Amino acid sequence: SAASACSPLDLGERACEVRRTGFATGWEMRRAIALAGALMLMLAGADVHAQPTTDYLTPREPRRLALVVGNHDYANFLKLPGSVTDAERMRDILRDKLGFTVDTITDADTFEGFEAKLVPFANKVQPGDLVVFYFSGHGFAHGAHNYLVPTKAPKLVRPADVPRAFVPESAVRALLKEKSPGLIVVFLDACRTYAGIVSASAPPYAPPASPAVDANGAAHGAAEASEPQTEPAMGLAALAGLSSDMIVGFAAAPGQPAIGMPAGQPSTYTKALLDTLSQDGWEFGKVRSRINYIVRTGTGEAQTPYFTDSLITELYLRPTQRLRDEDRALWVATMAEGDVAKVQEYYATNRVGPYAQNALRWIADHPNGVRPTFSAVSPLQPE
């Protein structure tokens, strides 16, 4: 798009104007209680088969889409050869073991180059999808936002040019959220230490020219540049106010650097992801705890992963048959109650499960289903 146009990655009107101008865990307990209630309901004689449930019993697994980015060949910052390895291994796990359709980006060189790949991916996302975004490369915090660094980003930029030269991580999430997926999971292996790059004395930002490409399609970056000697910048900034349909994980705690690894070896954080995401029957709470343990012990407590969410739903990336059977029994029992509020609760806690879309359809098809009424004395007290 033209330089004057707004970008889906702009951080609100201000950034657009800049561009115009140039464990027993809670989930285990909930499941056990719900299943016990379902069993009691059926033992009490609820005629499940008398209810119009047949149309809602066909499982509909949510689509799984992932965008994996590995930025390595930095022109003005320390090169990160391990980032490509990390991205390739993450792609393989997501695609081959977890059933994701994966788009990959290697060495997104500019804001515009990143945007050109991200927007088509986001346009594929549909309501109810399970979406993963993984980034390995340089990242930094400026103001209230975290930014992903393209490979041809300048050494120094003016504060007003930050949203033009770098990719706001929050804008990536916002763009994906617009498509109403069931759940968004973000993994950022981007908390490395390097010199600060924001300076009021920096020259005006101009997008760099595209790199030269040889006959084999290989891009040639500049020779490795030394780090600018300015105020150090460490890690990423903490997040707040995430919605209940999103998980964000950093390689290291806010303000803490992630420890790099030799070329060809995955980072400690990505290795922990690779070792845990594909475990059979693990809910994400267990995955997260195991990642924390692996990274902290593997780095001698020098690095602590950071996860933030307001998650209500359960997430099983590789559910076992037992879990699938439990889901079905719980869904059947929930429908048998005929209570819209109970079905809404079922959806909220199973929004990327095989019956999530059925629950939404049931709610739409039963506008006169049982709803709780509230006292005129207090809106918080049911009658």
C-alpha cells in the first residue's frame, strides 16, 4: 500500500497518523466437578435421548492455523542464526504432530515486508479457529508496547518512527483477534539484550530498499554490523488486560534477556516448547508449568519464561481418546439441562473443543431456553 495509507498493524490513530506523514489444577477440578454433575443428572433420570441433541453431536474440530517467523540475517544488529533453526523446528512440530496448517516467514526485512505476509495469513482465519503465532528474533520494549525487529531495521530511530520501522506485537494480536478465532496463542522468543535504538537525534526513517536476490532466490544481507553504543535495552515489557481468548508467552520475564544458543541449536525456551507442546493429554496449564521448569533449570535460574492470560477455556493440543469421550459426555449432559447459561459456560470453557461450534449453534437455536432471572432488589442475587 502507499505510504499514506493506514496499516492493519498501526497502533491506533496516532500510529496511523505517523504513517500518513511519512496443577490439581483448576481445570482438572472444573472438569471433575462438571463430569460428576453430568453423571448425577443422567442417574437422576434425565432423558437425554428425548432432547433434540442429535444435530449437535457431530464433533467439529476447530481449524488449526499457525504463522511461524524466524528472523536471523540482521543488517544492523547481532545476527541470530539459531532463530531460523528454532522456527523450522517449531514449524515441524506444529505441522507434523499437532495438525496445524503452517505459514512461515524467514527474515522479514521491513515493517512492510512483515505486513505483506501477515495480512494474507490473518485473512485465512475464521471464527472458532485455533491460531498460533511464533516469532524468533530480536524484540524490544518502547513505551507501553513490545516491538518485533525486522532484519533491515535501522540502528537508531526517532521515537515517532518506532511504529513505522518495527512491528508492534500488540497490533499482530489485534489483527488476528479481529477475525474472531476461538483462541490465539502467541510465543515470542524475542527477549534478547542489545543496545537501545530510540534516539531523538536519529535521522528520519525511510524504509530500506529490498535486498539483492541471486539466481537461486537467496537474499544477500549486509555484513554483520556492530551494536550502537547507546543506553541498553533489555527484554520485553509486561502485558496487561488480555482477553479470555488469548495466551501470550515470552522467552523471559519482562526486562530480562533470553540466553542465546550456538547456531544449529534451539534456544532453551523453544526447546522447552518443542518438548512439551506435543505431549499427549496435557492441558496448557501443565504445559506452561513444564516450560517454566525446563527453562529455569536449564539456565541455572538465569531465565524465567513469562506467560500472561485471562484464560477461561481449556486447551489440549493433543487430547487423548479418554478426554474426547469426557468432552462428549459433558456436552450431552449440558444439553440435557436445557439451560442457556450452562451452554454458554460450556462454550466459554471449551471454546476450541470439538463441540464448541455446536454450543454456539445450540444457543442460537434456543432463544427461549431456560435463563436465570434476577431479583429487582439486587442484580447480583438470583430470585
